[in-house]
Amino acid sequence: MEKKFTLITGASMGIGRALAEECAQRGRNILMVALEGPELQTAATEIAQKYQVEVHPLGIDLTAPDAPLQVYNWSQENGYSVDMLINNAGFGKGDIMERVPLVVYQTMLRLNNQVPFELTYHFLPHLKQQKQAYILNTSSMEGLMPMPFKAAYTSTKHFVTAFSLSLREELADTSISVSTLCPGPVVTNEDGLKRIQRSGPKAKLVVMFPHQVAPIAINGLLRGKRIIIPGVVNQIMILLNNVLPLALRMRMLRKIGSAIIPKKEV
């Protein structure tokens, strides 16, 4: 029987690594794509040894020209049959818009939007050949609400959500199921922890850790859920956001968004 693989971008740390571990725990072979470095090699070795599955790492800067095509060609040249594509790589930056260097925004747009779009484009013909295939795109709760003081990031996640929902319907009559992961605040590094701490004690109600998000994400993906929102409180927040008048909703989001940057900069 042909071996099947799950390809995960941003797989060396944070949500990406947690997703890799979750899939490996279920007996799935993993293709881990992330920036070259000791974190990637260590994660691949540890997961392979712990779960006794095949794990193949690819160190690459996904923002480089043609990097998504290089990833696809690498999988094909090595005979890796991918039936689950998880577009997880991305990053965010919260601040008053003009205080962030333009190059940071350009890199964000490339990694958060162009890269998952191009990877999906390249892998679609291959995925359509599978008896059953899955695409999971990591968005954010902010992909369902426009967050002030994170204008660029929240816009990139709105793109991911819209792209995923649209593509899902386009592929409705195929063997491919498309899901969108929309987590709330997730502690993946020290900077993220500091931002959450600045948001005050209420942030603890919605904050999660990667190992909590991963099983919810994969369960939702395998069940064919359209949008996966980890956490009951987060789900309630999205429901409330959808029913509030726009003006009130934006005032509330502005208050929440302003908490992510130091008070002296607001």
C-alpha cells in the first residue's frame, strides 16, 4: 500500500509542531516544512522516534521566490504521496500601523497569503488523485473579525478564511475537504505571552496552548468541519460578534486591539 503523508508548514514550533505531533500520534507520516535550523531537525527526530512514523523535514524560507513550487517538487521527486495539506506557517504583528516597517508587512502578506495560496495551487491536482484528501488552512479568530491595531495581520487572516470557504465550495464535488482553523490567542512564544499579559486577566479566558488546539483542529478536519474554533468562550465571542451592530462591534474591537500594544504608544 502506498504510504500517505501529511505536509505541514511552520512545523518546527508552536501550533505547527503540535499539529505534527497530533498527526503522528494517529499514525500519519509527516512532511515537516519550516525554516532551516536546529528546531526543525530536532522536532523531526523526536516525533519520528516517539511515534514510530516516517518524518521528513525540509528546511526552506517559504517567502523566497518559487519556494512553494520547490516544496511541491521536493515531495514529488521523493515520491511522497500527500493526502493532507496543512498550511500553517504565518506570523502577526500588532502596533499602530505606520510604526511597523513596510518590509515586515510585505513579508507577512507573502507568508500568510501568497504562500498557502501557491502551495494549494500546486498540490491540488495531486490531492484530487487521492481517494480522500484534506486541506487545513490556519486562520485566526481575527479572520472572522477586523481587529484595530492589527490591520495588516487581521486582513491576511480574512483572506485565508475567505479563500478556504470559497475553495471548499469549489471542491464540494471532489474528494477534497477544506477546513479553516480559527484559534483565539495561542501562546507559542515569549512575545505572544507578553501580549496576552498586557491584555489583562480576561485574556486568560480565551488563551490556549498549541497542544490544546491541535487535537481539536485535526478532529474537526477529519470530520469535515467548515470552520474550526477551539474553545467554548471563543465560539461564544464569535457568535456575539456576528449579531452586534457594526459600530458597537468596532468600538469593542478597538478597545481589545489597543491592549496588545504598550499604553504609551496608543
